[in-house]
Amino acid sequence: MDAPQSPGITEALANLSVIWILAIVAGLTVLRLGLIRVPTPAARSTSEILESGIIAIVLVFLIIRPFVVQAYYIPSPSMEPTLLGKQGSGDRILVNKFDYRLSHPHHDDVVVFLAPKETGWENSDFIKRLIGVPGDRIQVVGGQIVINGKIYKHADVRQALVVAGECGDAARQEAQSGLQDDLQADYHVKFVPEGVRVSDNAGHTKLVSKARLAEILAGPGYPVTVRPGVVIRNGQTLDEPFIAEDPDYDMQIYQGEPLKHDYNPPMPNLEYRGNVGGTEDGISQPQYQREAAQPTQPIPPGKYLMMGDNRNDSNDSTNWGLLDAKRVVGKAQIVFWPPSRVGLIH
């Protein structure tokens, strides 16, 4: 699940509807008016406390929360390592709702928005990075490693490195015994020119050299070619040090929608929701090849392209399409919990 949620025990309070807020304020007001009529110091003191509480509730729930700032909890790994999901700690963040009332979102902002129905979580709060604005021409070229003529993708490399002990003995034993359910949620592999950079939820990172990759995947001595996956915006390859993994898919914009070729096994997934005959289940390989041969097209007016920083484990625009600008809620600005993670979001 990619939706940022209000944290734990405070979830019900953070999501109280306006009707409930008004009912609580009305109830407290009636109680305060009743106490005013009681001529005792205790009643007067309680009345003053209730008055302060009513003002605080109105400010927080009817002014600050809808228009200024709101707290959210990050449950999924889709924005790692920028924001950690619950397996990494579950970051608590503050979202600024005021900035976007005065200006438009900018490139690389981390944005909370209401998810469209195509996500399967309609009107839930999602959080992604804004990669493309109207007029941008975006293209994604998936990463790959080639050894002895065989192509390896991120899932292949991740599994092989864990089994080979490059992520620690505990991870290797879990993978070999079948106890490790989701390697992708626990370990990230980023293809870099020198080899593969492996990281985990605890922030530990190591570089596995090309020579070691050859030894693990094919045999010692084989030459290794590493092509990192990249995002290209208006002809310029983006420098994205904040991502967990480089993309494992090809994508471009065609007739106002992302046209995507996902290399993850068991079969390539060809996704396109535009008006060239595609369905929610994808399009045919020949049709994809015809459309993908066309240059990537500009993002239409009023639309944004949103991507998770954990590129290969994110339910984002490359899966469900471009985002309507009117669905934007605010800019993720600060991590306020846990203490070790406090800081601005970049």
C-alpha cells in the first residue's frame, strides 16, 4: 500500500470529519455555557479550560488541518530511502498545504495527492515525487547487466546477491529456507557504472564490484556490462541520488498517457491506458513496438507525472497514468518522527 496514513492511535482523531468536529465543538460549548451559570471557582476554571479547548479544536481541525499543515504516517517502502516505510521505522511527516495555494508544484517536489481510481485506492492520500510537469517530455530507460550475453535485471541480481551472502548471513539463510517473503522490501540494488550498490532498511550500503557480480551470476573472469536505468527529462538525464533503485522498465509518454514496458518476471508487462486499443491488462507486443518507436510526447496541460523514489516497488504514474493537478493536496516538508530521522524532506 502506498498511501501515507495518520499515525497509529491518532488515526481516528486526525481523520475526524467536519461534522464530528462541529458536533464536538457544539457539545463543549453547551457544557461551557452550563458551567458559566454555576458560581463556584471550580466551575469557572473548568469553563475557561473548555473555552481554550474549543478555540484549539477550531484552529487545528477547521483551519490548520484543511488549509495549512497536516501530519501523515508512511506505511510503504515506495519512497525509500527518502521516506522509510513501516519496515524501516514508519516515518511521520508534516505536509504543507498552504504553498500550493499560492504557486504550482515544482520539479522534484515530494507531493501528497488524492489517488485516482486507477490506483485501486481512490481518494486515499498517496505520496510520490513530481518528475514531470505540463510540457515536459519524459522517457525512462531501464537498467540492465549483461554477462556472457545474458541480461540480468534488478530482481535477478537482488536474489543472487542475497543467496551469495552479500546482504549478510541471516538474509542468506532466510532466502535459502524460504522464510524471506519480500526481498525487494528489505534490500535495494542500484546499478552503477562500477557494479551494484546494495542497501537495506537500516541504511547500510555496500558496493559489489563487477568482478564479484560475474563470479556470482556467471563465473569468474567474464566481462560485465552495467547500464544503469535513467529518467530523461527534456533530453537531459536526471541526476537522482535520492532513489533506492534505478528503474527496471522502459517508459515514454504517448497520446497523453505513460507507455510502459516492465521487465520484471515472469513475463514482460506492457501497460498503456490510452486510445490505441490498450486495456487495463496491457497491450500486445507488436502494438507496443509500433507505439514505442515514436518519440516521447509532452505531458498534457493540467497533468503531472509522479514516481516513487523506490522506482521498482512503487504504485505510481508509470502504472496508473498521469495525475490531474486538481488532486494535489500539499508538499511533504518535514520528517518529525522518529527522532533519528528528523529533518527537511528533499
